[in-house]
Amino acid sequence: MKQIFTFILLTSTMLLLTSCDYISSSKVVLAKDQFIDKQVIYFTDDQNVSNEIPYYDAIIELKKQYPDHFKKLKVVSLNTEETNQITESPPASPAIVVVENNQVICKVEGNLSKENIIHPVSTAIKSWDE
């Protein structure tokens, strides 16, 4: 009886710890050695500039709407050492990532229209002012 109780206790503890690890690993944490309070990061690929035109248009529009939040827009070129310093798993290019308290609160990536880029990013930035 004691062995069964010990087995159940160890198994339940292992399941609990494993599920906690899954939760923490699913959170995408940026900036390995620095804390990012509020930041908009644009991931670009110099080899696919033609795919990034809607992103540039969206950034111009968002800068007009939120000039203070885009003063510190960080532009990161993929496949560089800087990308590896910021994140362990960079998004597909092009991408805009909105970070708050070192957690990704919005990630827009891939070939999208300007409107499909602006809406989620704008919603995430609005939450900063609340």
C-alpha cells in the first residue's frame, strides 16, 4: 500500500511539473539579457524587400496614430547576430512583434495586407494606455 501511495504521489508531482514547464515554454520571452518594458520590433529580411511593402505602409500609418510608441521602433534584420541576441526563435519575415513586460502580446507575420497588419498591432498598443 505504501508503494502505491508513493508511486501515485511521484506520478502526480511529475505530471504537475511537466505541465508547468509546458506553460512556461509556450510563453515567448524576448531579450535574453535585457528587460523590454514596451517595444515594437520589426523583423525584416533584406532579401525579401518586395514582400515587406505592406509592412512599411502599416508602420507609417501606425507612426501617425501612435507617435510616442513608435519613437523607439526597433528594426531587426533577420539572420544577423542581433536577431539571436533578441530572440531564440525569430518569426518569419516580415513580422511586427509588440512586446510588453518582456512578453509578446502581438505578433503579425507573413504576407498580409496593410489593414491586417494595422488592426492587431493597434489593438495591442491601445492596451498600453489602459
